[in-house]
Amino acid sequence: MKRKNLYLILIMLLLPTIIFCDILVPMDSVQTDHLKAYGLVYWTLKNYDKPCEWLLNYRDGSFLIPDTNEIRGKAGLLGVKIEVVSPEKTLRIFETINENNMERVILEKAPKVAVYTPMGNYLQGSKYDPLEPWDDAVILALEYAEIPYDKIYDRGVLAGKLDKYDWVHLHHEDFTGQYGKFYRNYRNAYWYKKRVAWTKKEANELGFESVQKFKAGVALKIREYVMNGGFIFAMCSACDTIDIALSAIDIDIIPSEIDNTPIDLDYQSKLNYDRCFAFKNFKLIHDVNIYEFSNIDVSNYFNPKQSHKEDFILFEFSAKQDPVPTMLTQSHKKVVTGFFGQTTSFKDSLLKDDIITLGTVLEGGRVKYIHGNKGKGTFTFYGGHDPEDYSHYVGDPPTNLSLFKNSPGYRLILNNILFPAAKKKKKKT
């Protein structure tokens, strides 16, 4: 009996260690699949009523999640490297974090995600006929990481459906009503004509007198969503065109070749930058034959071989004092390979004073990655179209992310998706 009691005591002493082990998801160079690691954390948040922790700056932004056989199995299926750590090891990790420029951030719940995109919204016969001949980096990242999302477009936005979501991505989009300024090269292309016809039909059915006013109405609804506490993430032309659209409410900025009405010759002096998210004092480019919306963007298309000039460096922030920008810049590489888009980078002199620069182009004078607050919500803008396709052209096939499992450029996208899951700190009174 004594020996039996001794075994029971030993089991009781060991039991807490077994129960309270954690899984560390390392995000440094040892990680086999950085992108699907985010999917593992998201899946854990969604399926377990337990918080996870984002260990900012610890091993390049690793995660601490509950230890169960099911989670271990899921990590194996995803091909994500994990490390099971004892309570003693966890305490040592916490001590390291306390003593360095690191921080623990609690992730409470899996955010509900939507992508603002026309993909899959246009029905042609019995099959979906895409309105645009290109893919979207965020959709590629979400699907590769196995993070669920909904698609929403103009009708849903105008109907107030954004409020259902914690985080919304703005797909490569032209909110100005100029159909992406593809007029010169693609006005006779099937996809361009289809997009023009479809958008005009939508504007008319929804009671807008022009496509410009239609898209401006959508931009205002997105702004309202952010003001009320929403999170948006935009890439490429969505970044600058939403601000252009907001600045030009009720001002005709569209060339007559596109909308058959004369442009307001005094449009520049009438722009209202106060409504904009990130940019100020920009100048519009109204020439229908120039593939630029304004001087916000800096895209040096004439030097594609000098790819290093597009590389950008991530800023390092104080994890304890500035956890939000620290979250958004977690990466195993501080210098990220650059990539083009219709909007590649932003002229830094045109940023509003309260905008936080997260990543700046090495060549100087322009930034790639920015963040800011608007009302109760936040926005993040990321220049370029595809982090692993340096010069993505119309009609190019989608990037196969299984070939880029450790992409730092795509990792920045996924930082933003987990950002709304973070527990909000109460402000001191």
C-alpha cells in the first residue's frame, strides 16, 4: 500500500507539468513554414477557448499556444515546426522578454476576416467570369495559411455589411472611378470593357449618377467602418485611390474620355485632404494616358533590373511602449526584397504628420509600409502588388506560395491579420 501511495504522489507531482506545457511556435530562421504558422495560431484561437500569446521580438515574433495532441497533429499537417516547452522553460522565456526589448501580447479570439474584391462577384452563365485579370496577394496568403475569409464588394459595403468583420482587406482597387487608369493600353481589351459595363450598371442600379460618385460612396462607407473601430489593410492602388476619392467628393476629376463629362478645371484647389486616411497635399494626374493617379506613388518602372532599389527596411520599435507597430513589423528579416505595383511606394513628404512609418525604401525619400489611426479604428497601407513577384503584369499567373513558405514580404500581410486578435490594453485614467 505504501508503494502504491508513493506512486500516486509522484503522479500528482508530475501531472501539473504534463498539463501546463506550452507549444512554442518559433518564427526565426528555424521555422519550416512561416506563413502556415499564422494559420496554426488562427486555427488554435478559433477552436480553443484559450488565449495564445504573441512574443514580440522574441525569436523574431514567436507564438506561445496551448499544448494538446490535436494542436500537435494540426501543426504536423500544416508542416509547421513547433517546440513543446516545460513550465520552467516558459518562465525563462518570460524572464528573457522582461529583460529585453520584447513584449507578451495576449491574442484572445480569431478575427473575422473579409476581402473587398470583385473576384467571384460577376456571374457569366454558369461560371464566374473574373472582372480583373490578376490575383491578390492577401487572398493568396489567406488561402495558403488556411485562414477563412468572406468576399465582399460594393453592394455589401453600401449595405453596411462591413460591420460584421473585425478586419477587412482592400483588394487592388481604383476608388476614383477611372477603372485603374488602364485606358491607354487596355481600353479595347475584353476584360476592361466588361469591367466598365458592369460597374456602370451597378452604379445605375444603386442610384448613383456616375461611377465616380458610386466609388466615392463606397470609400465613405469604408471610412465610416474605420471611424467606428474597424481595421483595414490595403495594398497597391487601393492605398492612394481611396484617399484621392475621399478628397474629391463632388468634384469631377475624371477625364472626359472615361466619363464623357468635362473635368473640373479647378479640381486641385478644391481637394479636401482632411477626409483622407494617410496623405496630404498631393497633386492629381488627370491625363488619361498616364498610368498614375497622383504624385503619391513612386514607381520607377524604367529600372526593373535594379531591383535592390525597391528593397525596404523595417523599423524597430519599443515592444513595451509601442506594441502595435512592433506587431506589424515582426519578421525574421529586417531588409525585405522590394516589389512593384501600380502603387509601389509612397512619397514620404506627402504623409500626414501622425502616420507611423513601418518600412522605408532603402533608396530614400519614400516609404513602403505605413500605419495610422482614424477615429476608433486603424489602417495599414502596404505598397506593391505581390511580395514574391517583383514585376507582376496583367494576366500573370498567381504566385505559388508553397515555393515561398518563408517569405518575409508575405509575413507582413499575415501580421496584420492577427493584429485585431490582440487584447486591447486599458488606458490609464
